[in-house]
Amino acid sequence: MPVYESIKNADNKIVISAKNRDSVTFGWDKVVDKIASLVDSTDKNIALDGWYGIDFAKIAEAVAAKLKAKGLQVELFAASQLYKSREDIIAYNAPYVTDDPGFGKVNKTGVIEDLMCEKAVADLKKKLASNAVVIAYGEGACIKELADLYAVKCYVDNTHQKVQWDMWEGRLNTFGCTTPTKDYNWKEYNYSDYYMLKRQKDFMYGAMDFYVENYFENDLVLVPRAAYDEIMSTLVKYPIHEVKIFSPGPWGAYRYLDMDYQVEGLANNAWNKIAGPELRILIDFGGERSISMPMLNAMQYGEELVGGLINKQYPGLFPLDIWLDDGWHPTPQPAERISMPMHIHPSSKYVKDNFDEPLGRYETYYIAEAYEGANTWMGFHDDADIEEWERLCEESQNIKPIENWKDFIANWSSKEGDLYLIPPGTMHGHGGNQMVLEMDTNPSINGTEYSFFEYDFARPSWDDNAKTMTGKPLKMHLEHGRNMEKTRRASWVKDHLLSTPSVVKWTKNYFIDRYKSTPVMPYHVERIHFEKVGEFSTEGKFMNMLTLTVGSKVTVRSKANPEYFAVCDKFQTLVVPACFGDYEIINEEGGRATCVIQRWKQG
């Protein structure tokens, strides 16, 4: 699936101490020189550890050349030599890949060392004790057993989207491989390798001397550990922007063209994520340029970011997601072109039992804009034969059209401000002709998607190379769909899931309303409406996912510490950390402004 990014207004402008700001080194040559300057014949050995998708050899060879020019004896060691055979790694990952065609099972305890040969690690320890300066490079070069043997320990990071793109394109070298791993199953990464890489990164947060950003192929940024720690601890004091991602698809629409997102090459907009765990962030701390890193690095400060309760209940999990489902078309289109697949989401019990994930997917659709014919599919008609629906879906396999599919799925006309509650097991889908602010829980530490598709109108998917709807039809998840289906009927949906707001606070300057909920939904959806200034609070325990849906631009500013602020554009989300406390929202452009806020119910 192709992914496009928008960095418009994505910089997180923070202020750190001049000492730490000035300690950061920018540029390939300067970073290589700096690393080389830190070792000599007695204080020696360099570890270049990090995430998948980094050209470690290129960095190591550049540093080695500098050291050799100083007259030092240098030996390069690729960490790929530490690993067992590819066949052994496939066998290790087999329980996490599973036979399920759509999903795997989380490796909850594995570490990189599980995949290494004890003899190879012992041999590297001997090598590190030799007279030469050893540069060990690659994933796992600085495991716990080896860390004390290096004079310089670097962690070279990469972002989720870059790794996913390398994997989809067949360019990714995985554990123990020096060339792209052609037989790599994407579930190996999502369910096992990711977690082992994360546990090694968690160790390196405490062990590293330097954090290295290598987002651009021929550029490096070297961040000393003290500066990195101040950057991250400061970041979570501010509202946080994330880099939005866009992907075309069979129901993709065109409102994005009016929004000036500055995205080149995007032909239509189906999946548009504006906040969540797998996005990257840009941090501008006053250096030569902003640095890129995964949003999940901020989970080092989980209590400050997501709140004490969530951090304790779901360690490491960033629990909320925000999507923007485009639905505007210049001419009328059939439902089979502009609707999402008919699908359902799993409960916490279901993802725990089947995938070892911590949290189910609890979703809401907030209608941010409604156009002619705006509608949402949700629930089954009261008289629908659901066994017949399941039979037809099985027969179709999304290859053969189900001509009478509308006889089964209930449809609801939408208007701006409507909120649809979509607890697990509810058949649903965005019906088009509307802009949906889709607010979800995120079931997975690494952001794995859990949607069980049952029918996608037997339509072709998007081929981004040809820029046409000529790809293979999407695959369905019928067994999981049948297992989770709650057979919710239209009359029940009408009474329980079509939510309305009630005012919970009114002042002469602003008012706040909250949508009705059901006990199974773990978060509230609230709105604040104002013309000049509104006031809200995280109460020190609720992370706020704040999206501007009416208005052009607002500033979110801490009341206790006004230097902590960020600017939010229309249809952009700010992640307001739980520790932020009381804040004001200032309308920068005039007119009416509305912010929609998603926050956990318990704190």
C-alpha cells in the first residue's frame, strides 16, 4: 500500500538548554568525524546498533576510513554474523506468524539474543578485547552482554513508514541477512521482529552514548545522550504534532485537494491518518534542521504522555488513533465506489485470545463535513437474514458481487456533528459524501490494524503505479468476522449508537458539550466551541487528542507555562500530553471554532 506524507505545520518547536542544543552535530561528514574523534588505541570500539532499514555498513565504513587515516588499526564487524540461520529464524518466528492468513500473534517476551549464536557472541567478545579498534554495526551490535566493551555506543533510528515501505518493496534486510530478505513474511515484522527490536531499543535508551538520526540517506544527526534525554523529556511538555500520512484506495475521494496538504503524487485519498502510534514526528529544538523519529519514542515518558492509569494498565501502548476519512466527489457516484468495505472490529477479549494484543478496537465516526448524500452504513436491517449474509459473503470471497447487499446493511443519513458509536462487532462502513473524523482505540503497541472485512463490493483495488482502480480485490477476513459479529439491528443501533451531545459547561466565551456513550466505549468524545478563546484541561491524567474541525487555525497554550504551546490547523490533530494540565485554545483567524477532543473515560 503506497504511503504519502504531509509535513505541513508538522514541526514540534521546543526549547532546550543552549548547552545541549549546541552539542548536537549535523551533517554526514561532521558526524563521521565526531564519532571517529571519540576513540583511540586505548579507549576504543564503536557500536552502531539500531532499527531495521539503516545502511549500517555505509556509516561504519565511513568512520573506519577516518580512523585508518589517523593510523589506527580498524576492524569492521557486521552484527549479521551473530545470528542463527534464516531457517532457524523462520522456525523461531513460526508461532507468531501463525497459519492465520490475515493476522499473527505477538511475541510478548522475545529478545534479539534469542536469535543469536552463543559462539558467535563469544567470538565477538574476544575480538573486542584485541588491539584493533572494532566497529560492530547492525541490529543487536550492542546487546547487554557486549555493551561494556564499547567506548562509543550509538543507536541509529528509523521510522515505521520507511521500514514498512522497504518491506513492501522487497528491500528490507532482516536479522542475519546482508541482502534483502526475499522470503520475509510481513507478519514476522509486525508480530515478532518489531517487538525484539523495540526491547533492544528500550535497553539502548539507557546504554547509548549517542542517538543518531538517519532519516535522509546521505545525512546524519548525532545527538549526545544528555541532549536526547532533554529533547524527549521536553517534548512531552508540549502539544505534539505528528506527520500525517495518506494512502489512495478503492473508496478514495478528493476533498484533500482543497486542503493544501502539500502532498505530491497522491491520486485519491482513502486512508488518511492524522494521529497515532506509528506516525513519525519532527522535532525542531533550534538546531540546523528538525530531526525525525518515531512517535513511539515519546513513550519513554508514558506516564507524562498517556497518563498514569493507561501507562500502568497497558505498558508501552499509545492507545488512541485519529483518521480523517475523505468522502467528497465532484460528481455523484454509486455506493459501491465511495463506500468503505463492510467490516467490524474486535473486542479486547478477542484480540487478547487470538493475537495476544492488549486492547480491542472501539471506534467512533464524527461527521466533520457532510455533503449531498452523506451517509453511513451501520448495523443490519431488522429483518435481515444474517445467516444468508454470511453465506453470500463466503460464496463471494469479494470476487463475485453480492447484488442485494443493501438488503442486509442499514444506512443512515449524516449531517455535520453527528457521532456514530461503533463498539466491537458492529457491522459498519463510511458511506461516502462526508468527511469523517474517525476516532479509534489502538489495539497494538506497533499500530497493527484490526479490521475484519466481510465485503468490498467485489471491486478492484487501487494500483498506484498505473494510477487506476485495476489492482486485485481486497482480501476478506470472514472467519474473524463471523466470530465477532454481534448481529446488531437497525432499531438497536438507532436507540444506542446514534449519539447526541449535551452541554457540560457553558460560559459567555465558550461552551463544552459531551456526546452520550455506552459503558463498553473506553473514551469520551467532547467538543469545545468558541470565537476567541476557550479553556480545557487534561486534569493531569487524560491525554487529549484535539482536532480542529471548524475554523482555520488555533493555538493550544498551557495556562501554567505559556511557553509550552503549539499551533493547530484545520483537520489537524494535536496530541496534548496528560501532564499538560489546564490550557487555553486561542482562535487565530476569527469566526467560530470547534475542536473535537477524544479522551479516556478513566484516569
